[in-house]
Amino acid sequence: MAQFPNTLKQAIEWLSTFGKDSDGGVTRTLYSKTWREAQDALKKWMEGRGFHTYYDSIGNLFGRLPSDDAEAPTILVGSHVDTVKSGGKYDGAYGVIAGVLAINHLYEKFGKPKMNLEVVSLCEEEGSRFPIACWGSGMMTGVYSLNDVVGLMDSEGVNFLDAMKESGFHCQNYSLRNNLHAFIELHIEQGPSLEKLDKEIGIVQTIVGQKRFRITVKGETNHAGTTLMKWRKDPLHGAVKMILSLYEASMQYDDNLVATVGQLFVAPNVPNVIPGQVDFTIDARHPVESTLIHFYERFSREFFLLGKELGLEVELSKWHEVLPVQMDSKLNDKVLNICCEKGISYHVMNSGAGHDAQLFTRICPAAIIFVPSRAGISHSPFEYTSHQDLETGLKVLTQLLYELAY
Ligand SMILES: [Zn+2]
């Protein structure tokens, strides 16, 4: 058992050796060899600490500390160990490791809990190998079924179901998880708020809603030298004005509204040709759905007006939408009280990023606890959270599980 870690710090370093890249990052994509090795190692680590472990048929890994009461519900805690390409060692991994250490500590100190305590290492939270995020939690909560992955391919053309089988999972008779009393996820913030406010713990109230759009602006492609400015129907001119109006409109709302133009496609994309078509994307997020709708109606109205003014054809399509999700207020109150009692500074906040916990809100009360991310950096080898902050998060999680399960 000597190779297994004993402390939080050791465990984070230990898990990061599975899939370690030469640039200091970690790559463990779903159903890859390194991902499976990491899951198997976690399983053995938990077994060494007395957990009852098992995989479900898609590869979610569980470690259970059962109560003596056969009827007792379960408190599930966890996160994910899949990463983006060259990601950091804390994103996801921290929540799984902290869950194991918290439950182990409680067992050693207080014996068996009144409610079952269970850790889960969920699969494909990131959606970085296959275009489906929160696959593991989505299956457990009935958001997804096997049909949702049929035909999905990774960037190398490997089929989802083949990759799953290759990794040893066959998704047979998948049944929804029931009898959960709560789901708790401890995670790095992946943003700069806690660091900027000098707070140790973030209590997530809402996971923001998202809407993504694709805007197509069509004009007339022509010669860059012979077409006078006043004769042009230049879609890039239109797109620039639209993007500017989008940014200006976004500043008229509260700080929680964020809008991003992340992709711009110019056709034919040649230096001496007036473009004929420009496409761009918008990712807009806010914790209140009605605000997002108001923003969308405002910028789309403006886009069509600009199109008309410049003689351009404008098409707008919404291709992705996630409604805002409220985390459980009673669990949040408990976390807040724990922080107050222990003299830990906290900040009640929203999460601009999605997490597995939001899927669990469909079947049980769920909470997300954040610890600071240095400079707000994540999904990068430079992702970092201080040892002290990681320990503070573990302390809060341990106390919360104690209050819920003992
Ligand atoms: Zn994560």
C-alpha cells in the first residue's frame, strides 16, 4: 500500500502522474488508457481505505461507506478525473480526492455513518474527447440515454461506443440513480472572483444559463480596388458594427451578463476581395433567464436594423441553450454556517461554468463549493490552488458531510 498517498497534497500529485504531459499539464480523456488507469488506481486506493468500490456500466467509479441502516439514503460527493487536453491537476480531481479523504476521516473518527456516504468519479464532464459534456452525471440523472452518444466520434474518428467497449464498459440496462439525499461537489473556481475578493470559499447559488448563436451576414463579394465604398455590400462591415453593438449593449446590464464572440469566419478570406459572407458566434450567459432573453431580443433587433441599413441579409440561429440552475439553498446555508463557525471567509456567487452538480439538481438537493484558482486560470498546466486553500475546502466538506450523515 506504500505507493498510495496519505495526504491531500500527496494525493493530488499522485493522481496527476496519470496522463502527465511534458509541459506539466495532465491529459486524461474519457475511455483513454490513462483515464482508465487513473480510475483503477483510485479504486484500489479507496479499497485500501475500506471503501466498497464498484463501476457502473458506463465507467462511473463509486466508493461507498455504507450505513448499518439498509433503508438509509445516500449522500454522494464527487467530481470527475477526465481532463481537457493538457489540463490542470486540480479540475475535477480535487473533488474526487477530497471526497475520499473526508469520508475516510469521518469513518476513522466516528465510525459508520447514519446515512450511506459515497464518492463518485464521474466520466466525461469536460466533453473534451467527445462532444457531450457531463455524460456520467447525465446518465445517472436521466438527462442522457445511450441514444445520445450513438454516432458520436472523437477527433480521430473513433466511435464513442467503440471507445467505451475498448475501455471495458458496455452500458447494459443502465438504471437511474435513486435514494440520494444530496450531491456535493467541491471544485476549483476556474475564475478569479475568490482571489480578487480574498475569500477562501465560494458558495454557488446559481449556475448561469447559456445561449449560443450563429449569425450569418451575407453581402456581395467583389473587387477590392474597383468597388467604391458607397457601392459595397460588405458583410464584414456589417458584422463589425453588429459585434460593436453587442459589446455596447452587454455593458448596459449588470456584471453577471457576459457575451463572447469566439469565432469569426470570413469568406472568401482573401486580402484583395470584399467578403461575400461572414459568420460569427455569440455565447451569452447570465444567472437570470429573463435577462438573457431581454439581451437576445435587444441585440437581434439591432442586428436586423443594421443589416437593413447596409443592404445585407442577416440570419440568426440559436444552436445551444442551457437554463440557469439553482443550487440547494438549505445545503448552502449549512456551508455558510460552517464557514462562520470556523472563521473561514466566504463569498456567495454564481458559476459561469457548468458542473456535474447541476445535473444532480434534477434528482436531489445539490451544492457546489469552490476554492480559489490562482489568477482564475484553469484548463491549463498553470492551473493552481494553494495547499492551504485546498485544505480549507476539505475541512468545510468534511464538516458538511458530518452534519448530514452522522
Ligand atoms: Zn471540472
